[in-house]
Amino acid sequence: MRSEPTVLHLDLDAFFASVEQRDKPSLRGKPVIVGGIGPRGVVSTASYEARTFGVHSAMSTAQARALCPHAAFLNGRFGAYRATSRRVMRVLRDLSPIVEPLSLDEAFVDLTASALDDFSPTALETAMRDLKASVHEASGGIAGSAGVATSKLIAKIASDLDKPDGLRIVGAGTERDLIRPMQVTVIPGVGPATSERLRRAGIHTVADAERVTEAELVRLLGNAHGHSLHKLVRADDDRPVESQRETKSVSVEDTFDTDLVDATLLRSIVARHAAHVCERLRAARLSGRTVTVKIRLYDFTTHSRSATLPAPTDDARVVSRLARQLVDDVDTGAGVRLLGVAVSGLADWIQEDLFGDDEEPDEPPSGPLPAVHQRARYVPGGDVVHRTYGPGWVWGAGLGRVTVRFETAATPPGPVRTFGIDDPDLEPARPEDDDGDADDPATVSA
């Protein structure tokens, strides 16, 4: 444990939805839901306005529509999210060279490697407010919540306390006092299944868990999880902040608010993860041969399954198909709390036409997708440009028509116009991207 609060955790608030609200003035202050928009779609991110209606990530889009039918449901623009993330990560690296990205929207920073030499509460608050202002400017108006503490555990908990746009600094020696009254689910790894086991044993809060012996926690939860929880409820966490190393694999994983049992929903999430992984492979000009799925079940049992292709690929259709086969080998009927897809065995070349066909994927990938994988030319939320009216975004499409709202981040809310789907003056805009550096992390979450 550190003697001063020198670990920063920054979390960009409702990141995907916030980027959409930034770039679409007519959606500011309104419910926005980003994810798969079809009947088998999955919510990636919901704006805070949508969350008040009970919408959350990993929820089926059908359920989200029932809870918040007046929200804007957008397919998402992964290039815009990645470009914004890169700009934010540069701001963090300007503060300290030791930055550990966790996903596109969050990272740890080791402040001992920064130019800061005063870690008193007043000095830290000034420095962190300056940092948040720099992040806001670099991202074009995206708010981030920050937590500063003596460990990763407490910094991450602290960043979540005053969302959105929050700041919490936890001084050395006050960590246990902070977390004792909290529900035990605030501890990483304590999901629905684990919390239910603890509840049956009369353990509801962190303070309750702290009073239980290590042997009893091991009996309740198993060896690894019991030992880990015994340490964490005492704020005992000495993990270092580790700078991003050379990428050996590219992976995407989600931990779900509730255990998922719907096989169709799981397949849609696998397809979405595969699309995100392959988008990042292409951005890095890489391909990979080995596909791995990671499945954590309701009881915290974790399974990994891998298969190796005859040659490297960056094709989401191939990765998705193989990943779904691997998931099907695991009995997920009792509930899945985490699901991940990874590609390793990386190379800087691609075997073209690996399967000798151009077939579509078995099911449409859900969530924010690269344009190359979209079945439709125009999808809700996608950027377009018109020869006369300029840039805008797709409000809706169907029956041979596409409706566009013409506005950008730098304009007021714009007018809505409808065109024929084959109008020669209208075309999808080139996806936003950055300069292709390696700042963005290898793990993506919403």
C-alpha cells in the first residue's frame, strides 16, 4: 500500500453515448442508447438520461425499447470512439508516462512518475481539476470522473462515487472507512452469484465481509476468490500501475450486471466482440491465427477455449463463427457473468479469402460496428454527407428512404430531410479515425 494517494483512475462518463451527444446537438440532454438496434441487439452504452429509465449495458435492445421507447437508438461509430480515446490517453501520458489503459474509456495513472511533488488534498484537487479540464477540451466536451487513492482498488471505487463529472480523493489511512458501509458488490469480482452466496451467509456490506474469517470466505467462495475477497475488503491492494506493453493479443470482454442465460443474446455479444477485435486488428495493420473465448459463469468458474486457424485473418465473419463454436462447447445454461473474445498469434500479413467466399455472418453483429460490416448502407446514427446540404447523420432508414438530420458537433440542432436510398447526392461519410498510433488499449468495454 502506498503512503500517499498517487494512483489515479479516470473513467469517461457514458462514453459511447456522450460522443454521440457531442456530435449530434439535437440529442444533448436526451436519452441515447448505443448498441445493436435489431431485435437481437445488445445495449453497449446508455446515456445518463436513459439510465434513469433503468436501461444499462448488456441489456437486450428489446428490453431497452420497452423501458425507454422515446430514446434515440443508434448503431454506433467505433472509429469516433477510438479517435476520442486516443486524444484522452495522450492527455494522461502528458501527465505521467505510466498509464495503464483498461478500455477505451478508462485508465489508471501512476502519479509518482508525474511532475507533481505535492500530494496534499488541496494540491491534488487543483491538479485533478486541471486534468479534467484538459480531458474535456481534448475530447471535444466529454466529461470524465476521477478517483485518486493509494491503490487501484480504492481509486476505481472513488471514481464512481460522484458520477458524472466527479472527483474524489481518498487520503491514506481512510480507505477502510470509505468502503466499510458500502454493499459488498462494490468489490471487483462480487457479482450477482457471489453476492447471493454472501447474502445467504448474512454478509451484505464490506464491513460484514471484513468481520468474516479468511477460512470462512474460502469455504463460501472457493480458494482463490475467498483469499482475494479477504484482502480486498480490507483495502489491501498493492498492484502496480503497469504501462501498456507490446500487444501480444487483442481482446474484448464484458462483465454483465446480471448473469446472462439467453443463448441468442450471448451469440450476439460474441459477434459484437469479434467485430470490435477485428476493427482494432485492422487499425493496427495486424491479423491473427488463434481465437480464444473467455467465459466466466455465475459461480465465478472461468473457462477458456481456443482454436487456431490455418492462416492469419482480420475478418470478423471468420472470428465470430469460430468464437461462437467455442462458446457452444461450454454449458452456459446456468448463467454467464463475463464473456470475452481474443485474437492472438499476431502477424502483419493477412491470408486473403481464407474460406474462399464472401458469405455474410450467420447473424448480424450487435453494437457499435465498423462500416465495412454493416449490412445496410445507412444505419441510425451513421455519418453521411450530402452534396448540397453537407454533413449529417442518419435519423432512420427503410422502405427505400433515408432520413437525415444535418448537424455536426459545431452547429446548432439541424434540419431533417428525407431522400431516396439511392440518391446520388447522398453517401456515407468516411469513418472518423485518428492517426493510427498505438495509444489505444487492447481491451474494449462500454
